[in-house]
Amino acid sequence: MVNLFVMIRVMLGALFIFSGFMKLTSPYQNFLYVVQSYEILMSPFDGWVARLFPWLEFFIGIFLVLGLWLEWALYGTLIMCTVFIVVVGQAMMRQLPITECGCFGEKFSLPLPTMLVVDNLVWILTAVSLMKLPKTSQRSLDQYFVSGHS
């Protein structure tokens, strides 16, 4: 029987895969516009983020689902969610005219307060919890490929 923590890890990974995939299958300019709308980065950094971020999100999701390099994938999740909280928080404080987060590409998006409070804080708490629980690594490829796991 699959334990609850493995299922949560896989669901978190699937969410990251979905989010990255939605951005990767849309034109690059769509996500570039989202990145630029937060008014933090100057060119060419905004373009780099728009090209790199969806791939990071996608592969972190794959690593979470597979349980491969699990500790690093969970740290990546924490970093990405923390950065997103800072980015969304500053946009809300500056009252930028952004109504949707752009998290899942153009097909599905949520209001900024929802993403800030509910989703990202939940994802951070989930990632921290998964890091602390040894049962999270059950049914993971780390058991077979990463030294230090049995």
C-alpha cells in the first residue's frame, strides 16, 4: 500500500509538471509577458526567467513524482514557492494591475491573493513536511540510485 506521504509527494510533483507543461506548450511570449508584468527584472533577465522557469518547474515535478534526487527537488520546490511569494507580494503591495497569477499558463489562472496565501504557503508547508518525514522517500528512485539511501 502506498503511504499518504508518497501520494502527497506525487501530487505535488504532478502539480509542478502540469504548471511547467502549460507554460512550455504555450508561446514563450505569453509567459514573458507574465514575467514582465511583475516589473522586477530588466531585459535580458526577464527573458531568461521566462525560458528557464517552466523547465525548472517541469523537471522538479518529475523528480518529485519519481522520487529522484528527492531532497534537492524539495529544496527546489521551497525556493520556487518562496520566490513566487516575494514576487506576488511585492506586486500586491505596489498595487500593480495584475489580476491573475500566470502560474498555469494562459489556460488556467488564479487570483493573486489565492495563489499567495492558499497555494504557495500550502506548497511550502507540504515540502517542509515531506523533508522531515523519512517515509516520503518510500517508493522513490533515490532508494536505488542515490547513495545514502537503503
